Amino acid sequence: MTYLVRGPRVGIRHLALPDRAEFVALNRESADFLAPWMPGRPITTPEAFDAYVARFDGRAHEGFVICRRDTGAIVGRANINNIVRGTHQAGTLGYCAYAATARRGYMTEGLRLLVRYAFDELELHRLEANIQPGNTPSLNLIKRVGFQREGYSSNFQFINGAWRDHERWAITVEMAEPGGA
Ligand SMILES: CC(C)(COP(=O)(O)OP(=O)(O)OC[C@H]1O[C@@H](n2cnc3c(N)ncnc32)[C@H](O)[C@@H]1OP(=O)(O)O)[C@@H](O)C(=O)NCCC(=O)NCCS
């Protein structure tokens, strides 16, 4: 398998149409696990998958999967959304694992690789992540990956039937450098 970037246990590649069946099955199995935290329509049908993939235009939105290198199985997904170029060079990171693949360290390794890819290959300078205050696994994850908390946004995003407050976290190239903050 050709990955954009690889670590000891996982590799990252773009999400693609041949992933439809595996991706839909994972999202179906994990529907309850994802519902409180993930915005948008659940990707539990082939039609929802096709609509989801169509968003990734390679300019403002990029969609990736995190795969186990030994089996090739998808263990997580990560997007960089709302990419703004010019004097910002910034994007917003979204991600999830699945019920059967969480808490194994795959997401930590995968997001570290993706941050490196975003800075080195996509030439971004800043990545942001917005996380509900009650989402402890996600807050722990983003902290481990090197993001810093920047603030709090009330009623930030409509998820699971209500407008949810989110903490705002970010990492810049400077922070990701060895010896960075
Ligand atoms: C948020 C989410 C991606 C976090 O993923 P995760 O599974 O905790 O992240 P990792 O796979 O890197 O696992 C790290 C955890 O597994 C533990 N772990 C268990 N076995 C491990 C191993 N072999 N290697 C490394 N870590 C291991 C770590 O100790 C760590 O636990 P901690 O956070 O309590 O310290 C996941 O919970 C998820 O998808 N949630 C639902 C969707 C969601 O919330 N998305 C984000 C919206 S902002």
C-alpha cells in the first residue's frame, strides 16, 4: 500500500471511492460511539459516503484515512477542512477512531503523521481543532499531539440535535518544531 506518510504502526492516505464498503461498515458499527461528537450526517449508507467524498476537492477540504500498516485496515479518519491560503495557510482538523479501533494509540500516531504532512507537504502553517469540553478522549489526544488550548466558543457547532460549546485548540509550525512550545 502506498501511503502519503507512514509511522511504525499506521500509514495515512487519501480517502477514496474504493473505501466505500469498509468505511460505511465501520461507521455503521460505530454509530452510537460517534453520534455525540461528530457533526454532519452519519456516513452509514453508500449515498452518504459518496456525498462525503465529494466534499474533498483537494483545495479547501482534504480527507484522509489512517490505516494499520500490517493489515491495511482503516482504523480512523481525519480531515483538514476550511483550508485558507495566503497570509493564513490554516486549516481545521476533524477526526475520529471507531469503537473497535479506539484506545490503541493509532490515532495519536496517525494525527502526529498528519500534522507533519500538513506542515511539510500541504505547506500549512496552522491547524485548529474544536472539541466539546466533555470529550475527554479527544482533549487528551489533541494535547498529546502538541496542540495548545486557545479559547472557548459558546454554541459553536450543531451536533446531535443541539448547538454545542467547543474548546478551541491549535498548533503552528513553530510549536511542532523540535524544542517548540
Ligand atoms: C477522540 C478519539 C479519536 C480519541 O482516540 P483514542 O482512541 O483515544 O486515541 P488513541 O488511539 O491514540 O489512543 C490513546 C489512548 O489509548 C491508550 N492506549 C491503549 N493501548 C495503547 C497502545 N498500545 N499504544 C498507545 N496508546 C494506547 C492510551 O493510553 C490513550 O489513553 P488516554 O487518552 O486515556 O491517555 C476517539 O475517542 C473517537 O473517535 N471518539 C469519537 C469521535 C470523536 O470524538 N472525534 C473527535 C471530535 S473533536
